[in-house]
Amino acid sequence: MLRRFNKLLSSMKSAVRGRVYSTFADFIDTRTGTDGAGDAGTMDMGSRSSLHTGLQMSEDEHWEMNYHEAAIYLEEGLNNEKFDSHPSSPEELPAYLRVHNPWYHGLDLLASLVLILLAFTEDPAVPAFELPVWAHGTIELLALTVIGVELHLKLKWIGWSTILKHKRTMIKGLTLLIMVLEAVVVLCRQSSHFRVTRALRPIFLVDTRHCGGVRRFIRQILQSLPPILDMLGLLMFFVATYSLLGFYLFSEHIDNGHFKTISDSFVSMFVLLTTANFPDVMMPSYAKSKWYALFFILYIITVLYVLMNLMLAVVYETFTRIEREKCRALLLHRRVAARRAFRLLVSRRAPRAVRLRHFAGLIRHYAPHYSGLDVYLMFKQLNQSGSGGLSRSEFANVYEVFALRWAPQSGRAPWYAASALEPAGRAAAAAVRWPYFEYLVYALIIGNGVSMVLRVCEAAGDLQDSARLLCASWDTWLFLTLFLLEAALRMMASGLSAYLESGWNVFDLSVTLLALMGAVLLSIAPKLFIVVMFRPLRLMRLYKLKKRYRDVFGTLVLLSPLMSSAGCVMLVMYYFFAIVGMELFAGYDLKNCCVNTTVEDFYKYSENSSTALGYYYLNNFENILTSGVSLFELTVVNNWFILMNAYATVAGQFSRLYFMVFYLFTMVVLTIVVASVLEAFRFRIQYKRSTTKRDEEKLLHEEVHTSWEEAQRLGVSGDLADELRPFLPPGVDVTFIGSRPRTKEVLQRRMYQTDIQKWLAEEDESEDLQPSTTATSSEDPLAPPLIQQPDAEPNHQIRTGYQL
């Protein structure tokens, strides 16, 4: 879409000489053909795009600019971008196009990743990647310059007056300014200083176009914070209350150092919240009196089994509501985007409908990779009324057809039909359809498992012989051959593309090839023991037999995008705390650091030998890698207080705040991840209960019946007609099947269909829309029937520059 207007621009230069289009010319390249639109005359001109306000243009140029801006609106709806950042004048368009260029998106992502990776090279650096100050300082300035140019171009069309509405852009700009100043200072001094602001570098990565899912997950975390903070306040109240009671009960016990002071008592009870020091903190008091156990038992029950689970329930309820609201907001946002695009595509001849040639012009800019057949079939699918023009309500469904992939119904015949491989294909299909074929496959998988168990039990001389017997013996080759034969039969029966559409088929083939590769590698390199894990993976196919496991695996598939976003958020959080930890603690050595403390044995170190516990000094913040390992151990919370107490000894008691805050952050994020898993599992179970296979088939597939004669009646001509002619023989009705992917967004439209109708009705009611009526344009007797709807849309302000 971004390189579409070269010919159009050449004819505009005479009218706009001396203006910004000299820059615009480098980014726009398109053809001006509009499928026979050139003879329509100025009477066919409709809404005027704000991108050519005040310019003298021909009708073809006028429509190309309208198509272009309508495509921009649809992209903003697809990416859930606010419309206040929409370019509203010719001067803003070049900057908008540059920043929305895929190549620039890649450059922005690369610059952000370079900034993140600089932590490996800066002091304290990973020894293998350390760079001199001038080198990493120069690289940092170059990466910040790239990001700064992108931000400058963005502000050229957003405008400084609206930056306060874009909080993300404002935060990014302030962070960029601080980092540029700090990088200049580092280069001038040729040494690093206390730079905790390096922890803010992930802001640039999260703001890139490729991290939209990460931003949405962070937004859900922020939206879920109010109930979490409420529950955390209640939780901390009980922790503080029990800490106060514990101080008065146990502070006089000389052999119990956990409650000597109020602060010691609070720290001990906070750690006990994670169960990491239970029952160690209880035993000294328990030795004094068995009744003291009630204090600790009641505390654990109250804060861990009641309040923590109640927090999960509250977060789950909030997350479910947010998920539904997000679906509603995205649906209505795209509906508004479609309506704004609709205004630019209607003509004076057809003021209430979008004709096919204008729809084709839109798709040429929005998705140039679509063929003419795709454009025509999408138009047919949208035009449910059969009027020949898309009404506003029909055009509002434009995003639904973009996901469809079309194929002629004849293409659903077996792939081997009328080919030399037809006998082999029919035989393979008959074998796969044999009622006992699946039972035979499962029997082979069970036999493979029994064989592995026998090989594990079989005595072997050493590890190499044992590994070879398990994963490279004759029975391994036998079962791998049979599994490859099974895959070949399925491919021959259904074709490669159909075979790969099944996730289980992809899994079976992948693990079989991995096991084959492992057997080969183990035969060549007997010490490569890691490959022994590949052969048992095929046993996972047995879990498909039980419905509960199928639901679990199906939930994992639905959750894969969300889990990837959650994983990125965790990495960003680790990076933030790792940088802060390095700035605070990198200079401290933990070897023999904690003499006469409760964690002394964990840090005893000797160059000749060390105790079984004396390896905790390795958990430090000397560089980004070791910091990441230390933070993961803190996330697991097993013995995390040992690391906290060590740094409290060498760096001061206030260092405990760092570790406590990190625990609270991870608890919040992981609680939301658990809530998202529960919501996805509940969603899948409800979907499976309410949807039959036939309903799902209708949901994922659409049929369009058409012919060459109908295409001509709809106004197909020019290049579009040439593209359609091979697929639509004259005098023959042809059926095409459109298939859409099985994503959560698609399934939500099925699950929330009642709510969706209610949301759309509420929006129509808020706009005071009247029922649609069918009419025919009086200006053009050849125009198709049109859908008359009111022009006014009170709730959606029309930008300056539109002339309706």
C-alpha cells in the first residue's frame, strides 16, 4: 500500500510544485487504472479525501487518493490505532508513510533489540561480549538516533498538541531524551556511571509494531491492577498484623532470631507468605510450646490458602470481563474504521453503496497481494443483499472476509484425481479410511513404548551403550520406518497441504523426523546423549485418546499467542530488574559474606573445597546473564530469602525492598497468566459444548456461487475481467469455498454472537440510525439498487478536509 502512487504523483506535481510532494514521490508508486472508471465524468466523484484538500486533480487521481486513505483507515482499524493519529493533510502523509513502511518497522525493531543487547557489552559486561566505552556508546547513540527519527516523523503528523493524549509516545519521548543525554555523558567521560535508566530500554521494544500483543498484555495487566492492589492491601494488612503479634509472642525467645525486632518479624512473615522458610521459622517457637504451632498454621491458612486464592478468583473475574470488553472495543473500533472508509468509496451515482470497481481499488492499496478473483469473491460474500453494491452495514463486515482463503469447489476433489498417481492415491485413501487403521497406529505407538521400557531395563556396559540401545537399536529403526510409512500413507491420501493442516499430523511427522535424526547422530557421536529425548515424544499421541487431554492441547493452541506475549512481558520484567540489580549489587562479593548469620553455611567458600551448601555465592548480579539466573531462582521462591539476607548483610537492610518488590511483581504477572489460562480453558470448554462439528464447519467455511454473466452485471471490466475469465467459464455456474483459520478471534464471534448483536444494536441506537431501505439511483438508470441510510453519524466527528 505504501508504494502505490508514482504515476498519480507525476500528474500532481504541476499543481503542487514547491510543496512536500518531492518527498512524497519517493514513497508512492501505483498504477492509475480503475477498471473503466475514466469515462464516468466528474458526476461520479464522491467524498473528497483530506489528503488532497485544495489541490486540482483529475478524477482518476481523486479516486486513487480516496482508495489510499480508505486503506489507511482499515489498517488503523486492524491494528487498533487511534484515529486522532490519522494523517489529515498532504503535508502529513509522507511522514506517515515512512513510519508505516514495513522496512522501517524492521529497522525500528532492530534498533530496539540493539539497545537491549547492549547490556551484554556494557560494564558490568559478560566477559565474552565486553566492548570499550567508545564502541558501545557510539552504537547506543546510533540506535537512539534511528528511534528518534521515527518519533520525529510520528510527531509531524500527530502534532505536538495531541501528544498528551498519546501517553505511550510521551513516555517514549522522555525516555529517549534522558538516554541520549546519558549516552553523550558516557562518551565524554569515557566511563559508565550509575545508569539505572538503562532498565527503561524495553520501552522502545514494546512500542514497536511487532510487539502489539505484548502491549495488549501489558494493558490487560494495568487494567487488572485495581482489584489486585485491593487484595494486596488486604494481604499486607494480615501480614503486618501477624508480624506485630509474632513480635510480642516470640521476641523474648533468645534462640529465635526471626522476631527480634518489628522489621525482622515483618520480613520473616513476608517470606513465610511464600512458604520458603516454613517450618524453619516455626520450629524454635514450636520447641517452646506445641500451642505456638496454631499461630503459624492459622497464618498460612489465612494468607496462602484463603487470600491468595481469593486474589486469583478476583483477578480471573476481572480478566474475563476485560477479555469480553476487549472483544467489544475491537469490534466497534473496526466498525468505525469501516464506516470512515465507506465514506471515501461511495460515489455521487451510488451515494449509499460501494461499487465493485471502488472496492477493487481499495483492496489494491490495502492488500496488494490479493488476486482479482479474491477481490471479486470477497465482494460477492459481503453483498448478501444481492443489490450489486455494498451498503454501509454490509461493508462493515469487511474484516471478516479478509481472513478467507478461496478455492473452487472442484479443488476439494482428491488431489490425485485425473493424475498418474490416482491408483496409489486411492489405495492410500482406502487404507487410511480402514476402520482399524487408527487402532493399528496406536498399537504401533504402544509397541514403541514397550520396546523403550525393555531397552531401559536391559543391562548395558556404560552410558553410551545404553543410549545406543534405547535410541539407535534395530527396533528403533523398525518403528521409525513404520511411522514414516504411516505419514506417507496419510500424505498420499489427503495431499501434502491437507496433511499439514492437522496439528497432530505435523506433530507426528516432526517427532518422527527428530527421532530419526537422533538415531543417526547417536550412531555417529555416541556421547550426544541429549538426543535420547526425541524417541519418547511420539508417545504423546496416546494422550489424544482422552477428551480431557484433547481439551488441554486445544487450549494450549488457543493460548500460544497469549503465552508468547506473556513470555515477552516476563523477559522485559527480568531485564528491568536485572539492570537495577546490577547497578545496586554488582560490586559486592558474596564469598564468605555472612559470618555469624543464619545463612553463613550457604556462602562458605574455599579455593580448595566448598561445603555442599556453599555455592550460593554464584547467585549474584555481576552481569546480565547471572542476574537473569538469580532472578529466575527468586521467581521459583525456593530459598529466595537466602539471597535476600546475604545482600541485606553486605549492602544494608534496605536492599530487602528490591527482592520484595520483585516477588510482588512476579506474583502479579503470574497470577494474570494463570487467570488467562483458566479463561482460555473455560472458553474452549463452553465452545465445545455449544458448537457441533457441523456448526464449526459453517463457521470456518463460506460458499459463494457465481458465474461470468453475474460478474459482468456487477461491472467487471478491464484488468479485473482478464483475471476472472480463466476461473469463470461463460454459461457455467461455479462454486467457491472460502476457509478462515480457527483462531480465538473467530471462535469469539461464535461464542459472543448474542452479545455482538446487542453491542451493534446499542451503537446503532446511540447513532439514532433508521432501518435501511432499498432504492435505485435516480441519477444513473444503470446503477444497481442502493441501500439508503442517513449520512449523519453524530458520534463520529468528520475530520477537516472532507467534502461530502
